[in-house]
Amino acid sequence: MRKWYQLLLLVALVLAAASCQKEISGDITPPAGGPLPSDTTPPGLNTEVGSWMFVSLTGKIDQTAEFSQSGASVKAVSSSNFISTNNDGTVTFDNSTMTANAITLAVNTTATTSIYMNGVLFDTEQTPFSQTLPPQNASSNYTKIGTDSLHFQDGGFLNAITGGLLPNIPTGCKLKFESSNVMKMITVYDTVTTQAFQGIPAKITLRAELVATLRKN
């Protein structure tokens, strides 16, 4: 039992750290970029084109680690919410290319992880997490779909603002204009990976709901 408990605590810590880790290893089984929110932009002349200041990133991240040991099924379910601070950097759109320059932010949050053995709650852990993302640069070609959606040919800006949480692969986002000078980029992202903890393979399911807020320069 002690060996199980140590392994479960390790999984809990890894799940918390994954919120801003530099890379996720393993095979991604479903396509990246989960279902996007419904149409959020009212008709009008709002456009992403121009130079924007990075204001903040808010996120809700849910992760599940599942594995088996000695015939027992184990599941660790982690959830965290955050609003970034110490935000800086700029983002420029020119109808076909997005360029992010010196994007930086800090995240200070707590991940709550519930651990189940054979479907029965075994323990719940609160894991504080704090990290500052150094300045990140990124460039990505994109296509505008309709009036309120962007499809990036790679992870681009979303990769930069999460420090590599989202792999550098095609992804999309919805645009929501609070005014002609404030734009939100809304992304729902799902992945499934396989990772090893102390030699034990675990299925890691990640769902991230991210909202980046930009203000026009």
C-alpha cells in the first residue's frame, strides 16, 4: 500500500506541474483542438488585424491519470483554474500570419487531485503550483473561417502562452470582441497521451479551456 501511495502522490504532482510544463511526451491519439464554443462574435466590422497587447490568460485544466498496479485500477483526477499575472508582450495579425513577441506571464494556482482505487475514493490532495513563463516568441500562418474563427497551421500563439503545454501542431480558436479594442481568443483543447511513472505506463487525458485576452495598441 505504501508503494501505491507514493506513486499516487507522484502522479498528483506531475498532473499539477503539467499545467505549464515545457513539453508533453507520448502519443496523442485524438486530433488536437477539441470542440470550440458556439458563435461568440456579433456581426460587425471587428477584425483581428493589427497590433495587440497581451493582457491575460485564464484557464481551466482537467487531467486524469489511469494505470494499473498489482491487479488494482488506479485513477487520479486533477483540476485547476488560473488567471495569469505579470502579463506582457505583443501579438500582431496581418490577415495571414500571427506573430507573438516577448509573451510572458505568471501562474499561481492550486491543483486539486482526487485519487481512486478500484473506483473508490482513496485520498484528495491540494498541490500549490507557481511558475513564471519567460518571454516567448512565436509565428504561425493562419486562416480565418467565417467572422469569428482562426485556424493556425501550428500551435503558434497558444504554444507560446502555455510554455509548450500545447504541442506545436494545428489548432483553432474562436474570437470574441468585447469592443473594437479588446479581443478574446477562446480555445478548447483535448489530448490523450501515454506516460510512464516509475516504469508504470499511465494514460493521461488532458482538457484545457483557455481564454487569452488582447488589447489593441
